[in-house]
Amino acid sequence: EIPDGWESDNNLNPLSNDANQDPDNDGLTNLEEFQVGADPNSSDTDGDGVLDGQDNCPLVPNPNQEDINTNGIGDACEDDADGDGYIDENSGGDDCNDLDATIHPGAAEIPGDGIDQDCDGSDTVDISPGTYYVDPVNGTDNASHGTGSNDQAWKTLHYAALLINAGAPGTYTLNLASGTYSIAGGEPDEALNLNQNIEIIGAGQGVTILDGAGAANWKSAFTIYNGAPDVRVQGLTIRNFENGIALSSDGGCYFFTNMEVTLCTTGLQIVDGHLLRIDLSGSVISENTTGIKQAAGSSNNLILYGTVSNNSGDGIIIYDGSGHEIHECTITGNNTSETAYGGVAVIDASAILRRNVIDGNHCYSVYADDGLSTQHLDA
């Protein structure tokens, strides 16, 4: 029933039974115009070029008729169009983008991507050097987490690295809870770079696991660049990556201790790295295609104390460069496929091998090519 006063205000006859009439030919009867609040004398009440009877939001201009949740009500008329549980700012709420369910107060902020995911007015998350936590089961990726364990931790290693890389310069400690950090477990398929000094502490080999299975772009568990001359990683397993660890830096001390690196194409790859001291105490690099590879002009790097064993190709291969040293490592049982050189291969480079155990490798224990006629090998 249409109130007489509404009919009079809209130049209709209160004494006429005209509820089912459509004088403006917009597809809505007079009763329907009253029910939605439209003008019975205008075929396009909001002037957006869409007839009222076809307009999913007849009182608010929306010529493109966006309806993100396909419920028949235009986004311009809903206070939570994206269904994320947060009310649109235009409706008195605090959701700064009601057309994207990943953007709302409390969402995980991704620094530097030009998007304010958590609606705090900024595209940054300010953290300072200190101790932080990641828990792949109980954690949450947002700015209010990370400073405690369990449900106070971040969820993904990628998010932690992103915030730490963007944080104030200094030394960070990152504790990784037990569990598997993988694409299937919620890690994004993106490179994981470290450019701050950091100590990463896992719960133990086989307990904290970084697994690259199914990743197309997360090619190395960690990629370390010049901004991080002091990186320490301990107590975890790395498996199923193209490179377990990729290192490219000019000078620095790196401690990869009490770790297992396995089932990778290359366990540790050093590219264009110079003056590096790499301590592998308590770590085993095994069952990869190549255990350790140095290439692309790397020089004057010292590798200490690790076990490199049972890789299907070379245990350690050094391509070009000078001044390399390998001290007190155990290099055994490598080149199981017998398609590579053996325990240690030095190709057009110079190297010093001292106090190592090199035994049981297929083909050669130590192989040096003709390039060494002008280079130096001390074994």
C-alpha cells in the first residue's frame, strides 16, 4: 500500500488505484518505486544512465553496476560489499577499500607495495632490531604479531623477512617454531631475501623444515645479499629447493650451523661472493645434486667444518676465482651418479684444502683441470 502523502508529493493521485502502474516506464511500478525510494516520475532516479528497474543501486550513481559478491545489490549500496566483515568508510565504518576482501583493519600489511592493506593510512610497518617469532600453525601475519611465540607470532617466514628487511638497521633474532614452512603451508611463492643482519633459530633438524616443494619462484630457502654481512642460521632442515642457500655478498661472516640441507639442486651456492667466512659446524649437506658450488668470479672465500656427503654430483665445485679455502670439512661419498668429478673439483681456479677428510668419493677425491697450470692448488 502506498501512503497518500507520498503520492501527493510525487504528483500522483491518492484517490486512484495506481500502485501497479509505471508512468515513467523504467520497469518499476509505483509501489516498487515507493519501496526502494525512487522517483516514480523519473526513469533514472540517480542519473547514472541505467533505468531504475534495471539498476542494482537505483539511488546511488553506479553506471558500471559493480557487484563484487553477485548478490544483486550494487557495491555502491552495500556497507560491506566485499564480505570481509568490515564496514565501508563511506557508511561510517573503517574499511578503506570495500571492494577488496584482503584490505581491512588488521590485515597483513605488505610494506612498500603501494597498498595500505591494514587501513592505517600508511604502507609501512615500523619494527626495530630485536627478537621476533614465526609459528606456521598458530601465528598471524599482521603488524600486531611477531613479538611473542605461539598465537602471538607471525605465520609465515616470508612476512617476517619482509618486515625485518624494511625495519631499522641492526641485528635481529628470528625464532622459527616447529613445523613445515612451504607453499602448501601458506608461504607465498616468492623469493625470500635477507638484507639485514639476522640470527634465525629453528627448533632442530627435521623439526623446523623449509620445504620448496611446488614452488616456482621461491627458488632458494634464503637468498643473502650485501646488506647482510652477518647472518646466522641454525637448527633446521632445508629441502626441495633449486638452491638451499644462495649467497652473494662482498665480505661477511655466515654461520649455517646444525642444519641439514638436502634434496636440492645445489645445497649452498655462492655467486659473485668475495671475502666470505662460512662456518658449517654441525651441518650436513647431503643428497643434493651438487653439495656446494662457487662461481661467477667468487674469490677469497673460506668454508669451514661442514659435512658434505652423498650428493649425486660433486661434493664441492669451484669455478674460477682465486684464494678459496676449505678447512676441516668432511667430504665423503659424493658423485654417486658418477656423472661429475667427485669430492672436490677446482675448475680454472685456485684453492687451499687443509685438514679435510676426503674419502669414498666416486671418480676423484680431488679434481683439478688444466686451468690450474696458471693457478694454485694446495691440498
